[in-house]
Amino acid sequence: MGTCMNPRLFCVMLCLLGTGLVDAVITQRPRHLILHTGKKTTLECSQNLNHYAMFWYRQDPGQGLKLLHYSDSVGSTAEGEAPQGSSVSRDQKEHFPLTLESPSTSQSSLYLCASSKATAGHSQLLSAQEAQPQGSGGLSFQSPCLSQQKTLS
């Protein structure tokens, strides 16, 4: 065996060395929350994907996703189909908090935050899990995250 490397192996090694790990993250906090009715609370959503568009969805047990709020840029927010009792703000590109003003048992649900390069794809989401209702006297909020990257032609 000589000291020369097989050209195909060399090409594969260069391709692999050129691809690094991508640390793209969209995060919701808290991940799970149980609280008493009427106690104002904020669900935090942050992303490091440099996306302009961010969304909050809600999924009631046995139902499909409903868009609560969305934002296509810093300082710009809009209501979706089911925003009752909630509000959002967008002071930074990376953050999109959702505030539940006076949570009631009717708001016990799965809350999902998503981001996208553009607003065109907000209705096409990954499948979501169903939330399980909690016992009496409290609300349950589960918040896994979605990240959607869409290329517009």
C-alpha cells in the first residue's frame, strides 16, 4: 500500500468534514405546567434559527391544531382563529412569549410554538401529541416545540 489515498475516499472525507453539527433549537418553557384557574401565566418560546415568523398553536384533547397568534417580524403580531384569553409580544426576533391572562379549565390544552423562515407554510405542521386532562382544580399545559423550515420559490 502506498501513501496515496483513494480519490473517492478523499472526496467522502472532505464532504463529511465540511458538514458540521447544526445546533438549531426552538424551545418552550415551561415544558409542563399545572396551575390554579385565574392565575396569569406566560409560556416562553425562543428560537436560534434566525426565523422571522413565529407561531403559537393550541390543540385541545381529541381536536386538531388551532392557530392562536403569529408574528412575521419583530414588533408585528396578529391573532389567529382562537386567541381568546391570550396575548403575545415580539420585542426580539428570537422570542415570542404567550401570556394566558386568566386561565380557565377551558384552556387546559397542548400549546405549541413554531417558527418558520416565512409565513406561507404556517398551516402545514408536524403531527402533534394529544394533551391528557388533569384532575379537578388545576390546568395542565404541555408544550413540545415545532420548527418548520420552508423554502419559497
